[in-house]
Amino acid sequence: MNSAEQLKFRDPARAAALEAALAEQAKRLGRAPVTVMHVCGSHEQAIAKFGLRAAFPIELDVIMGPGCPVCVTDVPEVDEAVALAKQGVRIATYGDMLRVPGTAMSLADARTQGARVDVVYGVAQAVTLARQTDEPIVFFASGFETTAVATAAVLLAEPPANFSVLSAHKYIPPVMEIVAEMPGSKIEGFLAAGHAATITGWGVFERFVERHRVPVVVAGFEPLDILAGLVRLVELIADNDIRVDNTYPRCVSREGNLEAQARLWRVFEPQGGRWRGIAHVPNGNLRLRDEFAKWDARRRFDIDLAQLWDHAPPRLVAQCQCGDIMAGIASPHDCTLFGRECTPDAPVGACMVSAEGTCKIWHQYGGHPDLRQIRRRA
Amino acid sequence: MRNPSYVDDRITLKYGAGGSAMRALIEQIFAQGFGEVPGGIGLAAMDDGAAIPFGDAWIVITTDSHVVQPLFFPGGDIGRLAVCGTVNDLAMMGATKPLALTCATIIEDGFARDDLALIWSSMRTACEEAGTTIVTGDTKVMRHGELDRIVINTTGIAITKRVVPDCGLVPGDKLIVTGTMGDHGLAILATRGELALETALVSDVAPLNALVRRALAVGGDQIIAMKDPTRGGLASALHEMAEKSRVGIIVDERAVPVRDEVRAAGELLGIDPLLVANEGKAVIAVRPGAVDSVLDAIRSHPLGRRAAIVGECVDERPGSVIVDTGFGRRLLGEAEGELLPRIC
């Protein structure tokens, strides 16, 4: 997108009009607070960066759900990567994954102790790394379906034999079911992530909406996209009009990217598994199918997890509220560690590690994202 | 975030990032027993330099060690940086006629003589631009691997009739930046190997004393405070001003001048240009009545053409810096640790 194109979606005058429309729709609700959830770290980044919470009507509470793939990577998955690294296998992964805590340590800790861990910007770079050497390279893969498609494309293109994938890829639609069904859930609508829907299509949410009787609106990531998505979502809630709507039509269609879906499901199959801090999510994990076994690190290596069990988990972990924060039950302000014992420099929980994590984003923008009380002097 | 407990057993990179961790370290260790200059400004004030009363004037003194990777970057090199950094710290205290600089150099065994000559040549050029010179120095050579190629320290001294602090702001005061933000930091980040970005980014490293002299000539005592937004960028400079003066500062993000290419590189790397270093810019707090004339004076200087009023002081939330994004408002966080590009 060129900058002129981008500016269209960053026009403060249009934003003011949308903010007024949002306030009007929120008034129609006739009650407060009404809670809606987005499920994407990029949405939270944009909301925080552009200070949108200060512009949301007081009736509306916008919370972030399990929208950070790094954060929901479960402890045993991190342990697998750490164990492999400590067994001397060279690991390539995204920078955000380095400091995600496992039972005993993170990959960054393992690296300090001599393990070899390369930071890469994408799966293609990990394959390049593998081509430059004869030794095994394991790509520790995290990300939702959007990122998993890139991993799938690489595996379909016959990567070198010394390359393999330790998949921690996750699939978003099933976890929305979990969150919607949580006892005491106050969530009355979901803002779905535009980039994931680019792959899956917005049709993927139709059954969800029927089953849980909450509206879903697909939205993009520029400030105007988010505001427009929220206006529509609150309107649907006010009208009790339960359906899926798409406010990101310039990228998202009903059926999505069929070619990408075909590749995704040829390489991966959904499996049940734990998401860190949340729950066992049926079909929430993406694992390699049998025909790709030769590139599956779990089947190629004997991963010795027992070596990590001699170490006690860090004391503070018991107090970490990442799970409740990702489930939308708590906010970082409910956590006694936030900004004190837990900082980006010394994270206790995964939400403080990743650029997509709620705690990290709040911390990055000064710790208090909601400035609705502040008025400017005349 | 304010008031975190900086009590680590080891000094890590975050303590050198120019933010709250560094200020805590100065308070807890360096300023212990060294804080006060009777009737002047000492270490405890954590200003850009010290001011010692001398007759009816002040001797202003400041020191700065320079380490930059790479040594030669678009728009300058470590030599130019070493001169400008110290000249600008003096200027931020109101001392715009640097009498002289000293220069201590620590060199790693094996360093190329040609590179050293290049660095000194640009130090001479920068001194000429600033109207000063280097009058004494010190040289050490260390074994290979004992430091990263070269460290240059400069100390500057000047006499001024009026010392400008970096505090004293009251609600209603306006904040001027003298030009585009983020140029130096993003130019440096973009040259680093693993990012391999091909950009047209150029560091802004330049001596500001002449520009500041012009501003002070027009603004006089209506200029309340000055600070150069180096490490930690505009964010750290404003945080320091807000904390020391116990005022809130509201920044109009759309008014902050940022070059298109800096903005683009920042978006790509996930780095806010307001959080990265500038080496040829100042933040100047001015009483509202004088702000327009001071702005005009700054803009009439070649280094100040893109100067702008970017914010004002308020009485809400003392100590906080709030960004008005045009869409809403948020707090302006400070850089922590080393700035790394966002990944994912």
C-alpha cells in the first residue's frame, strides 16, 4: 500500500465522524458496559498506538482475547524447542519466541547456556539457513492460520532434507468457541481479524454465530477500519441482529483464499491441544500430516523433555495472569506483577514477551491505554 | 512506565538507553555524594551538563562518551557525533559559545590509521561549524577484543550569562522541536546488517549552538527549558521535562515533523520515530506569548526550517506525556533496552 492509499484509512476527519457514529450506536444500546472482544494482537497494537480507547464511548468495553500466537504457545511446546536446542539441535525461530518461558527456561536462556538459536524473520529465511549447512535446522513455527500458510507453502516446495518444522501453529476459529462458552462470559460481539479472514473467508464464522448467538464483524487494521468495524458491531448488537458482517471487503471475501486454504489443509491437520493459560482447544493446534513426516521435527528427533524436569519453574509464574488476560476475564491492571516484577526486559508471562501480547502492548504505551478521563485545556 | 524497581544485580543495556532506568542508576549510584554545586547545577539535577557560578556568569561543563555502530554512517561518523554531542549539550544549558573541547580516545589494537584520520578530519569540520576547537586530549590503545574498535570522549566548556535548565515548565507553556524527529536513530538502525534495508535515511548530526543562540536572542527568559532529544528520542526528553517540572505534556502527534522515509522505515520495523535518537535537534519550552517569535527565529536558521510547535503543558497528569494521535489519546511510553525491530 502506498502512503496516499494508507492515508485514506488514517484521516482524522473521517475518524471523528466514525467516532460520533460509534457514540450514537452505543447510546442506542441503553445499557453499560457492553463488552466486545477482538482476537488479534494487531488490532490491540493499532488501538493502543492510535489512542483509540480514549475515543471509544464510555458504554463500550473493548477487550483483547487470545489473539497472540506467541502468547498461547503452551509451556510443553516451548519445552520441546528448548529440549531440542539443549540436545545440540540448531533452532531457527521468530524473535518473539526467544523469551517465551518454558517449564525451566526459555530459548533465550538455553542460548545463554550455549545452545544455538537463530532469529529469523520468516520460514523462508530458515530454509535458506538449512541450505547453507549440512546440519539439521529445526524451524520452531508459531502463528495462526495466516502464518501457517507460509510454512505450508515451504513444505510443499520440497525443502532440503536437513530442514524440519516443530509446529506450534494455532487455528483461531475453535478458540473463539471456547471463549464464547466460558462461564460468566460478558462478550456480546466479536471483532474478527481481517488478515486471518483473508485466508479463511468470513464464511468460516457463520456456524459460530448460529451456535453462540453473538454477532461477528471482520475488520482491518488501520484506525478507520477498526472504528468502522466497531460501529457495525455495536449496531448489530443494538438491533439484536445476529450475523457475520464484513467491513474489510477490500481484502476479505466470503470464501477466502481457496488456494491458500487448500495448501494449509494439505500440509496441516487440526488437533486438539492446550493453549497456554486458556484451555484444551479442540482442533486448535495445527500439526503436520503423515505425508510430511520427514519434515516433522517431532517425528525426526527423540525429544528428551525429562532433562528439563530437574528444574523448578520460576517462583513468580504462579502469580502470572496471562491466561485470564487472554481469555478476556482479566486485564493487565488486575495483575500484581504487571510493570513491576514483569516487564519486557524480564517477562514472567508470555503476554509481556510478544509484540502482539496485551501486557507488552499496554506497557509499550505507558501502562494505561484508556485515557477517556483526560480532557485538554481550552 | 514510571516507578519500576530498578534494582538488578547487573548493569544491562537498558541502563544505557537514556530512559528511566538510566536516570534511576544515576540517582542510585553516580549522584551519591556528588550531587550538589552550591548555587549552581550539579550531577543530582541530571541536566545536560553542570553549571558552576563564576563572577556574574556561569562556567558550563559537560562530557560525553561516544560509541556508535557503524563508525561511519550516512550523514556523519563517530567523530562528528563526538563534537556535536558535546557542543549541543552545552547549548542546551544556554552556553552557545563553546570555549574549547577536550578529547580522550581509546582505540583497539589493529584499528586502521586511515579511518582514524577520517574521523579526525570530520571532527575538525564539526569544530569549525560550531566555532570551537579541541585543546587537549588523551590516547589509550587496548588489546584486541577489549573494546569495540574505538571509544571517543569529549568534554566541553563554555561561559554563559544565563543558564537554561531542563525544568521549570508550567501549564500553558509550549513545546517546540527544531526539526524532524528520528532521523539519526533510524538511519543507524537501517544500516545494521540483519535488517539490510536500502534507504535514503541520513543522520541529522549537527552542531546546534548557532541555532540556539538565535532562539535565545529572540526569546530571552521566555525560553524556559531546553533539551536535546538524543538517546530515547523525543519521548525521553519530554518525560524528563514533565517529571522534573511536575506538569503533564500533551503532544500533537500530527504536528511532530517526521520525514516520509523515516516514517516508512519506522512502520516497517515497528519502531516509533518519537522513541529514537536525534543528534541535531532540540526541544525548547517557551512561554506562550513568545512562542511565535521564537519559532520564526528558529525557522530562519538552516537547521531549523522544519521546526514546529508540537505540544503544550497541562496541569492534568503531572509527570505524564500524552499523545493526541488525531484519533484519540494515549500515553507516550519510553524506549526500554535496545530498540529491536518488531518481529511477527
